[in-house]
Amino acid sequence: MKLNSKGQVTIPASLRHQYGFFEGDEVQVIADGSTLRIVRTAPELGRGDRLIEQMRGRATTKLSTDELMALLRDE
């Protein structure tokens, strides 16, 4: 593996697959003594995801799914 002029390296495909790294994953490079470790970071939630997390579990209704759909469709 060779470091390019921008300080980048390519993780071989076999290692990416073995450890479950995918395009777009956020990673950190951590100094661990004389070794560098590449670790996946938890993705930051977007605005929509944060809203869903805030709303999760707050619905209070005794209507069935069919009744809700009829209400939403104005039937």
C-alpha cells in the first residue's frame, strides 16, 4: 500500500468487505502507540432522523391502521 501525495491510502476491497466498511462510512484514524487504527464512527443523525427519534413512541390512538387510512383519505 502506498501513501499518495494527499496523504491518502486505499483500504483493499477484501479488508473493506471483511470488516463491513462501505462507501460513505465515516471513519477516524486513531494513534495507538506506534500503530494507527481505522475505526468506524457513529453516523450523525440528520434533521429528519432526529425528528423521527423525538416523535417515536408518542402516538396515542386506538384506531386501527385501516381506520387511520380511511381518515387520512377522507373516506
